[in-house]
Amino acid sequence: MYPTKDYFCTNAGDLGRSEVGPKSVKKQIINFDNLSRQEAVEVFQGMLSDLGIAVTWKWEDVNRVVQNDERVKVLRTMADRKQAFQDYIF
């Protein structure tokens, strides 16, 4: 079993939430093309925080969880993503 974004949830109420239905929010189309390197790292680390990535997670688990999020593309190379994750956990 691979961790998902809900794997390490601490609130039992959070596990039953659904992203479809009347309360769902339409995804905003965001253009990440003109961001500076520092802004791109901040967006990537914000995504990690939003998904509930803990500092105890390994990169392989993080990569599986974030691959479906559009904000992962803000950093173009895997090396940049790994470095941003390392900065996030330390």
C-alpha cells in the first residue's frame, strides 16, 4: 500500500471528504510560467503543506502523492523538486 494524501490524516472527519459534489470548488487555472525560482519553490512547498506532507515522509512517497497535482510542474526538473523537498523538511 502506497501512502496517499489521506494516509497520515489525524482527523477522522477528514478521511470521508469528497472532492466532488455541491461543495466542490472549481479548479483555478494558474499560469506558473513567469515565476522566479524562489516563487516556484514557495508554490511547490505550499503544495507539500496543503497535501499534508510530513517531514518524516521519504521522497518516493511524496513523489507518488504529488504526481497528480498540477503545482508539481512549477519546478521543471526532478532535482529541483527533490531540493525543494529537502529544504521543506529541514
